[in-house]
Amino acid sequence: MEQHDSKTEGVWGPRPQRGAGAEPLPAGGEPELAEIIATGAPIEIRAGGTKRPWGRPATGTILDISALRGILDYDPAELVLTARAATPLAEIESALAQAQQTLAFEPPDWRALLGTEGEPTLGGTIAVNASGPRRIRAGAARDHLLGFRAIDGTGQIWKAGGRVVKNVTGYDMSKLMAGAFGTLSLLTELSVRVLPRPETETTLLFEGETAAGATAAMTAALNTPHEISAAAWLPADIAARTKLAAATSLRLLRLEGPAQSVAYRAGALGGTQLDAATSQAIWRDIASVAPLLPPAGRCIWRLCTAPALAPALRDRVQATFEGAETFLDWGGGLLWASLPKQDAATALHALLHAFGGHATLIAASQQYRAGAVFQPRSAAQAALEARIKRGFDPGLVLNRFRMSEAW
Amino acid sequence: MLKMPEPLAETLARRAEIVAALRAIVPGEGTIDSETGRRAYECDGLTAYRALPLAVVLPETRAQIVDILRACHRMGVRVVPRGAGTSLSGGALPLEDAVLLGLGKFQRILDIDLENRCVVAEPGVTNLAITHAVQDRGFYYAPDPSSQIACTIGGNVAENSGGVHCLKYGLTTNNVIGIEMVTIEGEVIRLGGKHYDAGGLDLLGAMVGSEGLLGVVTEVTVRILPKPPCARALLLGFASVRDASETVAAVIGAGIIPGGMEMMDRPATKAAEDFVHAGYPLDADAVLIVELDGCGPEVDHLADRVQSIAETHHATSCRVSQSEQERLLFWAGRKAAFPAVGRISPDYYCMDGTIPRRRLAEVLERMQQMEAEYGLRCANVFHAGDGNLHPLVLYDANVPGELDRAEEFGAAILRLCVEVGGVLTGEHGVGVEKRDLMGTMFSKTDLDQQMRLKCAFDPPGLLNPGKVFPELCRCAELGRVHVHGGKTRFPELERF
């Protein structure tokens, strides 16, 4: 994949350092981090830093937590892994691979998309609730967080959840922390659910369908009991840029499982089969939004609505934004849209409000990220979220403004 | 017995006024005032605890729910939400100074959307009714708590209910994609929908499993799944719990996630066999039922692999279901394990801890020692795949002191679960039952954080008080949300 040079084009790389708070704070363990947070000065949490340009720019001195590293407990038979927050995903995936297991939500690698380098970490991945193509079958990142230790905005160390897969003791704080972008507490240690890695996989290709035809076909396939683990559609111009260098649009359905089972289901569904290695490579590209890269000079949005509405949503996006490039993942439930650089937030948020769903700006220069990155809330929900934020972080110390203009 | 918060005398004194306010919103039979009428709601599935609610109100529209909550908020009256009342942890236990808000009249399925694989239902629809509504189209709703014929989807959201298929298909939280809820202040909030994820803070995730303390759910959107075309079950006998446990670990280690994997110990097996005559091996110390579902070739392949793993781990008997009828027969005993135990003991107390599976043999041995210590017998059924234990403590409520001993035995079991790295409850909820054990798992700081969530949703602490937390929420004392000029806003809140 083409590497985007973050150094020559400042807007995609790490933000220019600001004023007095420019120096990263010293690294340290949980007590030391708690002490720093307790001083009440705003901090921006950073581990690998690979997702830092996603979300609104946070205010505060960078707090480097990369010392929080290492797998603490992993017994494959328990299907649970506990690791410190800044443990690189690569280290975790490698430990899991030795036991033929994996993180089933298929964490996507968005480094090229976000123009960052470095190592994605477990904590960062969970904190932004980033899930890949298997999300439609295995659930989102948030569905895999079982428990955690964390430091709140006043410097108190706390924990919730557990290290077992089935637990309803107390509120499900894990769901609240997953996707909170570090605004409620600094996650220091996470226990996640892991699952067996599928024995084998194949992808079925279907060529030349329209968005409407492909969405109907993806729905029909997902409504069979054949356990499709990923379903995407790429229009011809996007499909041409993939490893498959296709000349027409492509609908892709992935099947995973024991070889006998995959062969049987593939036979039932038809299409052209890809071998396992090609299948892996193509879904890695779809997860990392590779067909829309490089993002230079463009804004990349993630649009989620009810899957069956995907063709209508895509038509509206293409008609509204000249030069829009789009493709579908999650059986139609996810429309990736790359737009020529512009402030599209108001229009897209209104559109997704009308469709039912949400639009999130994923990659853009800082100028556009300062606005509404996330789908606006109703007044009642916004007030509730603000109360939650102030409950955990009354001084707005943690990742201030990363998710909301108000906090 | 656990202590419930003292009823507020001031509220009790205003009962007539409160009933009149409710009646103005829900006229006629929808507001229940008479003692006999209220008596029907005095307990849920945790029958050892009973209380007569201040009044019962059974609204039929969302607008009425909004008005009821607004009125209660205005009058400072506590509210206990209730679905079908099947909670085993006392989640719907009434309070003498609280309005019981019954959602049983919300029984409509609002939308069956096969294109988006979801169903939108009112909260009083039963769990099984959702599957019934879509099964002729080849779909089902995956979470299947054993009370599914009676329990409601709204209650499932409150309790984050599980079932025997959780390991593969997840709990309620993994299968609910949207809700509409009303806050204690009467604000209607929609979270999630037919789309994936919601962006922003995951309030939907926080609501599921919040045991009626954060808001009242008025609509639920659930994911439905195509029914697997084939399912087969293996009935395996073992001479020791250890062999059975090692088999479970080996099955998972081989990369197999069964649709269900259940274990029963010897007393539970015997009770079940005497009840349903499923052909369970009575000479076994532990029986495993392993169900595999999927396409035919996959199920046949995995059934062979599980059988060979079981044999390697010294299974003393192995039967693979050869027909749907036989598969259901294997399950019949397990599904009837609770009533079966009810036949051999006047009363039983069902516990619900989860442990790391590797500690199972040790936990069961310690529980056997406790049987002697407490002078009570215990039968065990176990969701072996996910480590969720259901010890059934056998007692006779008519024998003075036995209930107290059963509760003490149960508490000791749960403390043991936490000690070995597990948790207090896998699927039944904390409710009243495990409330005072929360401190064995969480520090005061940990519980304070949970209370902060509660305080954001329900600042006056009116929703379902006395549940989950060992003391009433101290929103003011937590000192972050509602302290004005250093004054404690709720000095009347008691500690218990």
C-alpha cells in the first residue's frame, strides 16, 4: 500500500505542537499516571498515537501511557485475554495466533487512512470502538470488552466488569468506556473476549451488480443460514484499485469455518471463489479503507444506516457531493464516502438523521475536524452525556473536546 | 434476610394524593389501589422477599409512561419498573413507598423487518414471542433465558439476560440494537436503531443490564438470526468432574464454539433423569451436553471431533443424537433441571456465579465441603462453555432457620466465585439478592463510579432504589454532579 507521508503534509500528520504544553509528560505506571491526572491540568492520552487524528482535536498536554504494556493473563481455554492498555495489537494478535485464536471483531488498521505511523494498541482500539468487516457477525469492539481498570478524571483508580465472558454484576461500564475516546477515564488494563481463529476462509465474488442489486443480494445471502462473515460491494472505479484490479463492480461475501463447511456453503451460494490468502488480503484492504486512499485533500466519512437503505443513501451522497467516491461494507450497513475537501458535516448529519443512523468524520485535516465530527444528539441525550462526562471527569481533564464541543 | 430501605413516612402519608395523580393519568383498572389488587405484585421470582407496593399502575401508552414518571419525579415518589416479574434476583421487588410501574400491557410487535434482520417490539412482549413471530420465515431471537415463555424483552434488557446459547450467540446486550427509553424526568430518548453502532457514548450499552435503575424502556429493537439448518447434541458421561472440565477446555482449545455446552453433576443428573427419563447415565459423576449447530456437513464434522475429544478425556458414555426428537430429549432433562430438583426438595435456592472454567473442579470440591458445613445439599447445573454456575441449594422453608442457612450457603458460594477470579452473577442480575455482596467484588471507589452513572440518569435516585447498590445512591455526596454551594442536596438519604 502506498504510504502517505505525514511529514510533508502537516494536516494529516500529528498536529503542530501548541504552546507551553508541547512536551510529552514522562511515561509511567498506573499510580504515576493517576498522580498526573489528579493535578487537574487537561491532558491528551496517547499510547501508539495511531488514531490521534480521529475525532475532534483534544486540548491538553500529551500524556504518554506507552509504559502500560504487556499481556497479564491469557489462558486460551478461557477465551479471555487481559493486557495493559498500551500493549501493541500486533503483540496480542501474535500471542493469540499461537493458540489459533483471534480478536473476532477484526480491528482495522487505519494508519494509512489517518496518516499516522507507530503501533496500534489494544486500549486505543477499544477506546474508539473500531471494528472491521466481521462486525456483522461477531459484533463490535465494544462487544468484546469484558472488564477494565482505569483512572477517572480526578485521578482515582477504579475497575469494573471481570475476567469472565458472562457477567452482569453491576452496570456494564465496559460498554460505556468502549467508544468514549478516553473522555470518561483513562483505560489502563483491559480484559477482552477472544475466539478461535477460523480454520479456513474463502471469498465469493459476484461481478457487475449495481448498488441496489448488490445490496439486495447481500441481504438475501445474510438471510440464509450460511453464516456470511463479511459482505461488501465495491463500484467499478473502486474495485479497479484493489488487488483484484477488477474491471466491473464487485460484491464480496466471505465464508469462514472448517474446510468441509466452507466448501459446502460456498457451493450453495455460488460466485467465483478466492483462495484463503487472497481473501485475507482483500478484507484487510476493505477494513483499512485502502481503496479510498490516499486521503490527501479529501474528507473520509463513515455513514451507518439500516443496511437495506444503503443504495438510497449512496444515491443521495453521490448526487449531493460531486466527486464523491463510495463503497459498501457490513452488508450495506456501512457506507464509506471520500469527498473532495469541504465542510460536509451539516449536510451529512442532516441526511443521516433523516435516514436514521449516524455520520462520523474519520479522516480530514484539522480545519474540518474542529467542527461536528460525530452525529449530533437530541437535546435530552446531549444533556445526559454531558452529565455522564462530568460525573467521571468533573474538571474536563481527559481528552477535552475530543468528542464534543461542550466537553 | 437483606434489609430494604425504610419506607419514607412522608410518601406513605401522601398515598391518596399519589393514587389520585396516577388515576388522572391512567384511569379505571389501570391504577390499582386495593390491597388485594396490589398483593398480586408483592414479589417477583425471588419469592423469599415480598412487599406491598404503594400503588400499581399499568399504563397502555408511552405518553402515559412519560406522564407517570413526570408526576413521580415532581412528587419525589420512588418507582419500581416491572416486566413479567420473573427476575430471580429481586429486580422487580416492590417497595412500600414506591409506585410499581407494570409494563405488561405493552405487548405489540411493532415491526418485523427481515431485510434488516431485526424486530421492533414493545417491552412487554415475551422473549419467546419474538422468535414465534419470525420462525416461519426461518429466523429466531438468540438469547433464550429458561423463563423465555414468560419473561419480557423489556425485562431482558434490564437484566441483560442470557441462556444456554450465550457462548456462541451472546447475551441480550449483544443482540439488542436499539431502544427507546423514558428518563425519570419524562424525557424520551432513542438509542441505536436498525443501524450498526451509534457513534458517541454507548448509552445503549449502559442501559442494557442496568436493572431498572436508569430509565424505563418503552421500545426494543433486536437483531434476529437465520435459524441454523441443523443441530445435533452429544450426551457425554464422565467418571469425574475433572474429566468433564478438561473435555470442555479441549473442545474450546480445538477451536470449536458449540451452540450450547452444559454440565450437570450427579445429584442434578439423578433428579433430572427421575423426572424426564432422558436416558442420562446415572453412573456418571458429571454429564455434558454439547450441542453443535450450523450446516449439516459442519455439524457432522464437529460432532465427530467432539466425540473423539471426549473419548481422549475418558468419557464413560457417549451418545450423539440421531434425530431431532432425540436431541430434544437430551435437552429435556437439562431444561427441567430446576423443577426436577423441586421434586426432591421442598425449596431450592438458585445461585448464579461465574468462574474461570479452569477452577471448576476445585470450586465443586469446596462446595461439597460447604454442604457438610451448612448441613444442606446442593445440586449443580453449569453453563460449562462460559463458566456460569447454577448451584441449587436445597432447603425446606418450613424448617426454622433453613432459609437463612441456605442464603448464607449461597453467599459463601458467591464469595468463592469471586475469590477464584469470577463474578457474583452471570445472568440473573444483582437485584436485591446479591446487593450486599457487591463489596466482595468492588471497592467503594469502584461502586462510586457506578453510582455516578446512576446519578447522571436519575439524579434524585427515584428509580428502583434499594437494588444493586449496598446503599442508596449519594449523588450529592459524590460531590461532582449536584453539589450547590457545598450543600448536600439529599440529606434524608439513608445508609443501609
